[in-house]
Amino acid sequence: MKKYIKSLVPAAALLLSLGTTSCTGDLDVTPIDPNFVEVNPELLFTKCYATMAAAGNGGADGDSDVDGIDGGTSGYYRQMWNAQDLTSDEAVCGWGDEGIPEYSRATFDASHPMLRGYYYRLYTAIAFCNQYLQDYSDYDATMTAEIRFLRAFHYYNLLDGWGNVPMATSISSEKPKQASRQEVFDFVESELLDLEKDLSDAKAKKSTDAGYGRVDKASAWMLLARLYLNAKVYTGVEMNDKAAEYAQKVINSDYKLNTAGVGDWTAYQMLFMADNGETNAAYEIIFPLLQDGKRTTSWGTSLFLIGSTFDGDMHENPYDEGPTNGTASQQWGGNRATKQLVEKFITDAPTGLRGFEMRQVAGDDRAMFNSVGREIDNEEEGVFKSGYAVAKFNNFKSDGTLASDPTHPDMDCPVFRKGEAYLIYAEALTRQNNGNAPSAAIDAINQLRMRANASTISKADLNFICDEWSREMYFEAVRRSTLIRFDRFAGEVNYNWDWKGGSKDGRNIPAYRNLFAIPTTDLTANDNLHQNPGYGN
């Protein structure tokens, strides 16, 4: 079975009716190659995954699926990370690129270039899925369920970020109509509940196992757990019982917390190293974006996490004083920790320590902050050493051997990992128990803390759990959603951090910023759409 489509890099118009009409101005989602190419179901299936892991067909230095934005910047995970973490109490960036300061200050608007890029990246990914489902839905039931899952995940991110968004589940010449946040929620929920039966069984895998990198039933349970945990934000109705139910499915599944380190590499650190697909750390990672220094390269996935958090003065291999992060000349000096993030682990954090030394002082393996030649306070947004650096991600192998390439990392990028399920379970149970953690929630939290060699707890409330989310999941692209769920992001919440609202000490921002603005380019092109409240017409 073969089909012909306009390259593997479509305009959103080609598949979702967004492209040549709605993606105008300086971000045109248009085909890179105007020639028709032959596509079979396996190729298009692979492309639906690959658009999340690489900017385009040519790898790191090829054209981007989303034209009109720098290929390195346009990566799916990089855009998701910026929207989730750079807007939060965890990260400050030293770059002055267009849109970066507005992220850190939470002053984004309808013309924000990076949010526009993320929005169109999501719709381009949906477009690939719709094309596959139109042409090949009868080809293989499991493959179809996986593509439906990926599409549901893209719509989940739109639901989370923008709320009321245009929806299209098929290819049409009609401009898509805007769905309410409730309607998008209902679609994502119904899709996940229906497709779960056709996914492969939840099975922990390494890179040598068949199906590694593909979603299975545990991915559906994880996304349902996330969806239900945030249901009150999305729909006004709490669904914590269902959040706990699906998180427990993940906890009871074949996936495992990685609890054993190798030498000076801790169990937690091994989740974010070059061989995380080959060691037992792989058994915790439910949905990875595959990266390979020779075959699957991107400036916007694992290399973004590694390169953007290091400068050349950092040396984070406990066995060798020379290397920085396991890559050659990929120390970009961009994203570092806020003071507020560091202080969730340790107050009066000492200077002069490397990440593997800081975690020992903090009494928590997750506290991987480099303070050598740095000040904890984020006095200057544009100075990388104004704040402690994050040494969580690297391209070292735990057995001491070299990664496959000196520039592009082998570290697979975790989208879902089992550790998150414990947090969802604990939070959902605590919300059901009037904000006081019951024993099952305490046990779930302690599973993570024991893995990190941190002291265990005997009681917890929602404030503690919100901080524990940061301790376990910092820089993993979930923080903005977490802050909104805990009523700590926008509005008169009086929870602030460095540079929030454009003030060094932070200040409250308007409540409407709990949603992003629909890009002006889309509003101009599609008269079915209306702007989210607070951002004007």
C-alpha cells in the first residue's frame, strides 16, 4: 500500500487546513520540498514519531518541518520545555533571543515567536497523524492506536497551553472550527480510553528490545493520569480518583524505578545519561524520544537539555577532571536554576561545588547544581553565572566508555517516566483527603526520596508535594502546568520568583496568563477563531 503526498514535511494546510492560509507572516508552515514523493505506511508511521525527536527529515542540520523558524529552535521538545520550564520558578535563560526574555518574565503575548513556533509544531505533528489515519488506519491496529495516541498527546499540549483551540481529526479543505477546552478534554479522554486496548502491553524495554521508543498501554495510562490530575484546571471538575487509578496502573506495571547506580553515578543521574536506553534506567522511561549521535540528531531535544545547561567551566564527570558534559564544544551557557529551585533542596547552598558534590551536601541525589564561580542569586538575566548551573543531563556513559559522537548525544529524552506516576498518585490521594497526605501518598513520595538517598518523611501537605514535584521533575517540561494546578502561577497568588513579571524579585502577573494567546497569525487567517481573554481581539 503506497500513497503520494507532498514531501514528509507538509504545510498544516495540507492536512489540517492551517497552512498556506493561516500560517502567514514570519512563520509559514509550508512544504520544504515541493516535489511529490512516494510514502508507505511504515515511513509515515516513523515520521509521526520522528517529528517529535528531530526538527525535520535532515536531522540536526536539515530543514525543519516548521518553516520560518530556526530549525534548532523549532524542535518539539525544546519548544515544550521553553513553554513549561522557562516560564516557571525553575529556570532563567541567559540568551536574549527573540522571545526568551518574555518567557522568563511571563510577559508573552499573541505575537510571541516561540509560542507561535510551538503552536505550529503541534499542529504540524497533528497533520502527520491525520494523514496516517486517513490513508493507513486499516494497515495495522497497533500502529493505528499509537498514532492516535500521539495525536491525543499533541492535543493535550494544546489543551494545556491554549485551552480553546482549532480542532481537526481529518483532512479537509475547510478551516477548522475552534473547540472549547471542555471539548478538547473530552476528545483526548475518549481517544485514550478507546485506543488503549489496541496498544501493546505495558512492558519495560531497553534499546535492544523490540518496540523500544514506541508507546504502549503505560503511555496511555500516564497521559490519562496527567489529564485527570489537571481536570479541574481544564474543566472545573476534579477527577482525582481517576488520576490515582491510572497512576496506580503505571506503578503496578512492568516499568520499574531505577534504584541502582553505577559507581559514582547515582540511580537518578543514570536516567539522564548517554546510555539511559541501555542500562536498567531504561526500565523507568515509559516514552523516550530516541536520540543517537550518529543517526538521530537534533539541536532541540537531548542536546538542548545538555548544551543549554552547561558552560565550558563546568566539569561534571567524577572520574575525569577534564570533560564538561560529554560533548565537544556544546556548552552553550543558557539555562540555569533559579534561586527558588536550589532552595527547594538546600538553604544557604555553598559555592565552589560541582553538581556531584552539591548533591552530597544537600543530602539528595537530585540536587545536581554547579556553584563553581557562580552566585545563587539571579541578579542578571543575561549572565549565565548569575545563578547556579544545572548538571542533571550529560552525554557520559555510566561504564566509562565514550558516546557514539562528540557533538550529538545518545541520551534518549524522557517524555514519561515512572517516577512521575508516584507524584500523580500521591497528589491525587492527598487532594481527595482534604490536603493531608494519607499513608499511601507518603509511601509513594518516599519511594522517590529513598531512591534519591534523601531523608524520608512521615507527613506531607499539598505545599510539600508541589515542591516535591520540582525536586523530582525539574527541567523535565511539566512545571508550568504544576504551578497552575497548585494556583501558584498567574493571578493574585503571591507566589513569585526571580524575574517573574519582569521584576528582579518577582511579582504577580494577570490571571489570564494561565493560558497562552492564540497566535495573531492564526486569528488573521481563520475567522472561526477568537482570542483567549485578556490578550485583546
